[in-house]
Amino acid sequence: MEAKSAWPELTGKPAEKAREQIQAQCPEIVVHMVPEGSMVTMDFNEQRVRLFVKDGKVVREPRRC
């Protein structure tokens, strides 16, 4: 089975709940919470998921990046 790479169902959900769900499904992933509009590096790391957050909610589809 292919590893999950995106979680569109978490867009709009509370950020902490989204982090918990991703880590429960893929414990090898490091989840970073990033304020919406922040600058981030453009390097690819399949062990990282960024949660772009505004007002405590996920505002972009979380994906491996």
C-alpha cells in the first residue's frame, strides 16, 4: 500500500487535532505548524508535513513537503 501524501479532509479542522490524526496514521512524519503567510523553505522532505494555520484552524491542504 502506498503511503498517504495528502490530507484534504483536514482543511478547516482544528490544527492540534489535524496534527494528532496525521501522526497517528504516519508516526514517522514530523508535523510543523506554520502561521498562514509565513515564509518556508522550498526543499522537499517526505518526512515532513506543514500545517498552515490561521486562528487555530488548518487553512491549506496538509501534504508531505
